Amino acid sequence: MGALRTPREKWVEEGLRALAAGGVEAVRIEALAKALGVTKGGFYGYFADRDALMAEMLDTWERESVDDVIDQVEREGGDARDKVRLAGQLTFSSDRLLPIDLAIRDWARRDPTVAERLRRVDNQRIQLARDAIGTFCDNPDEVEARAMLAFCAAIGSHFLAADHPGTTRAAVIARAADIILDLPHGNPGG
């Protein structure tokens, strides 16, 4: 009987872990093989080269951060505000997705193909916010502004080093979400 091969998914998962921990330069076949406790020969049974692995890593990230998030949001239900909040929490507060997402954003700064993939994912994500906000706000300019603010708070809060005297970052983000998702003052109909 032949030796058991390391499953393809393990290579992808280890690649995503390396990307999140050390950036795109950390995704090296030899290092992945060592982390998996195998030789690098098994890698080539699944992937033609590193670029093929990187493409599959992007596919996995896109599926998990868009399709899987939307599926979970739909399963859990709730009103539009609950859904957009949950989608943000799953994506930008997750111990799994957040570090990968931030590493892909960094990678996209130097790789136009990755930048295009990130644009596609962000467009899908922000459309979810637009759709939710549009259920209680009928001004298209305000919907767009609120969706943009939601995204800026979700992503930007991970890059901001400012203190929040008298409160916590989590409390500030929660209040910002409340402001973004509330009905406008004096306009109960949206």
C-alpha cells in the first residue's frame, strides 16, 4: 500500500495560515511542507507551482468570506440590521477570516490580480450592507455613505492606534454601528 498523501485542503489551509501570520512572502512550499511534517514532493501532486496554490488560497478565502458568511447570515435570520451586523462580525472580528483578510489587503497593494479579486469581494460585501441599509433608508446617497462608513469602521479599526479615553475600542465600534444602522433623526419612515 502506498503512503498516504497530505490532502490538498491541508496545503491550502497551511498556506492561508502562513499568509495570515507572515504575509505573502511567508507562503513558501518548503516552509509549508515543514509545517505539515511532510516532504514538498506531495505538493506537486496537487499544484503545478506556488502560483496555483496562491490562486486556490484566494478561492478559499473568497468562498469563506462571502458565500459562507452569507449562508450563515441567512440561516440565522433576523432583520436587516441583525444580518449586516452578523456579516461584519463573522468577517471582520473572526479569528480565522480577519487575519487572512488583512494579509490579502496588504498583498493586493502590490499585486493587481489580487487587487481585482479583493475589489470583487469587497463589492459583494458592501452590496450586502447597501441592501440591508436600504431597507430602512430610502436615500441612495445616504445608503452609500452609511455602507462606506460601516466598511471603513470595520476595516480601519484594525489599523487605528488611537486610544478611546473613558471607553473601549469595542464600545466605540458598537456605537458607530448603532449610528450607521439607526433610522435618521426626524425621519421615522427612513
